[in-house]
Amino acid sequence: MNALIIDTTTVDLTVIVVKGYQIFDGSIKGAKTAHSELLCTTVSNALKMAELTFDQLDLYACAIGPGSFTGIRIGVSTTKGYNRACPKQLIAIDNLHLLAFAQGEGEHAAIIDAGNGWYYGKYNGLKCIEQPCLIPYDDPKATTATKGDNSQLPQSVYVNYVKQMAQSGNFVNQLVPLYIRKSQAEDNEKK
């Protein structure tokens, strides 16, 4: 499998190219708000490291959220652009699912701080048990859930997740951002 994996939903810029069994990591820790400036060059550099072209890729995988609203849009729109120019199969990475997946086999819940509560989801392997939603900070479900964000995960978790999703045929026709709540701008509009 040759794949391009992109995650722009955290402070880190994650760009991974998989070539067969080799992993080429072009990620930039602490990119903060420079994802839009760095993404395309980082992808290009990672593909060069792997000695691959877009034509040689089998799929694109992109984190769709939850996470930074702007970051989600940057990753999704860039991946859509790559797919428009050079069509491949698509895998949507649900960040909560990825965090739960990193815990191993069995049922696992994951939470990400949403600033006004927790983004919460529960999974068993590749199956979603409880759809991503927003829960209050004091919700008892949060006490047993894996807390964090994708920036804490090693690249091998991304790669194993994408491989399992691909082997199971969990492809999507298009990438759709996973927004669990309205953005701060949308909330402020109503005031």
C-alpha cells in the first residue's frame, strides 16, 4: 500500500507517506497556525523522501476532526484538491476513533477537550458504538475515556489505522469535516 496521510487538526502538522512497509515522516511538531503555509511543501518533501509521485499512491487519508476548525478545513480541502487532480481512494480519519484505536483491541472511549466540554466517542475496533458528541466536563463517561489529541500519537498508530481501514474497505466517496459543535464565530453571530 502506498498512502498519503494528512492531519492538520492539532498544533502539529502530520504528513506521513507510506510506501509498502516503509514509513516516511514529514511531520512538523508545533506548526501551530502555519498549517496552510507548510502543508503542500511538507507533502512534496515527504513524497520525495519516499521516491513516490501522486500517481503511485493508492489512497489519501485525512483527519476530518474533531479538532481545530481551521485546521480541519485546511487538511480536508487540500486533500480534496489532491484527489481532484489525481483521484485515489479516500479514508476519513475520525480523531476520536484514532485515539480509541491506539488503545488496542476491545471497547474504548476517547475524549478531546472542546473548550466548553469534551468531544466524546466510543468504539470497538473499527466499529463505532457511540457517535461523536459533546458532553459536559463532569460527565461520568469522561472518567474512563482516553484523553488527548492526535499530537500525542506515534506515526505507527496512523499507519496501522489507515491500513486496517483500507483492508476493511472503509473508504469514503468524499471527505466531510466532522464538526460536533458550532464554531466560536457561529456562536458569537447569535449574540
